[in-house]
Amino acid sequence: MMISFHGAARSVTGGSLHFIQAGSSSLFLDYGMFQERRDQAAKLNRQLGFNSKSLTAVCLSHAHINHSGALPVFAKEGFFGLVQGTHHASP
């Protein structure tokens, strides 16, 4: 198993993005949107840096934009895998 971290490092407003590979399966834990300065964020959010067609799934820890906001770009790039999220029940 391999885990690598690609977002939210050294930045509170960076997109959360963790890549997990186990055997022939690969997935992301979260796929968040960067929220840096406008020009910098636009570049980071358009250039994902991954082959979205080769991934098996995305698992979302929660729905904040810095954890899920880049999913539309990911889908536009060709991702057709499974997206799962956590369940939150209101008290």
C-alpha cells in the first residue's frame, strides 16, 4: 500500500487531497479545491496533475469545499468511478 499527500500541506486553504494505492486499486481521500490567491488558486484547481480515468474511487471525509470542491473538474477530466462520503445524522 502506498499513501501520498498532495494538498493542504503548509496551507490552511489548500485543497485536501490524499492518494491511496493498494494493488490494482487507487483512490483519493478527498478532492478539495484550493482557495489561495485568485490567480494561484485558478491554476491549481484547473491542473489536477492526475490521470482521472485510471482511478477507482474518491472517498469524501466531509463536504467542505476544501475537501470536495474539485470533484466537478475531476469529472470533466474523465473520472467515472465511485464517489462515497460519510453519513452525518442531525441530532
